[in-house]
Amino acid sequence: MNRLVLCIALASAFFFYRQAQPPAGPVAPVAPETVVVPSLAKYRSQMTVEDRTALAQCYEILAKSVAANPVDDPVIPSVAALNDVHRAALLFVWRGVLGNEPGKYEGLREELEGLVKDAIGEADVPLNPAVQKDAATLFTNIARSLR
């Protein structure tokens, strides 16, 4: 139940945040020095400004949400739940907010999910503060790479 509430809250927050933003234009030149996660550079250069901005905002919200996840009564209790929240957030933003079809940037979803899997794993074990911090840092770095 807590995951569902978090996913709905995350999607709602993102939706209202995006409504306050001016519309993005076509693909703009990309400065390669801003890419923090090198494996995202090739996708970043292919993406529209709107797609990059929306995903960056999504990852900023994820980073803050994961960092604020309470230890004593966590909304995201396990690594598996965090993977589910990540996937749900991507789905909400990519298809729900942006209206994109899967595969628009071939391999992007797999790359993003692989980065998360490499950083935190995918086992159904309790989410501890160290893993929570690693996930928040990764999400922040992904957001920076997409800006």
C-alpha cells in the first residue's frame, strides 16, 4: 500500500511541477562536460529538450524522495520496492506525462534500469541508510547528466 501511495504522490507532484514549467523547444546543443554518468551521453545527445528536462526533473524528485525516506517507518522498505518505485516513476513520466512510446530512444530504459541495479542491486532485502544514500546520489547524478 505504501508503494502505491508513494507512486501516486510522486506522479502527482511531477505532473503539477511540469505544469508550472514553460514548454520546451526542439533538441538543443548539448555540452558534453555536464554529463556525470558517461553511459548516458549518447542518449542525452539524441533526446529532445522536453524529454531530457522531464527525465531530469523525475530523477531530481526521486533523489529527494529516496533521501527523505524515513528509516523508522519507511515508505520504501526494501531494495526491490525501490526498483519498483524507479520503474513506476519512469513509466509515469515517459508515457503518462510525455506521451512517449517505449523504445523512442533504443536502449535508454535498459541503461537506466541497469544503472540502478548496479548501484543498489535488486534483491528483496531491507533498504538500509547506505543503500538509500547510494540510490539518492545515483538519481542526482542521472538528473545532472540529463540537464
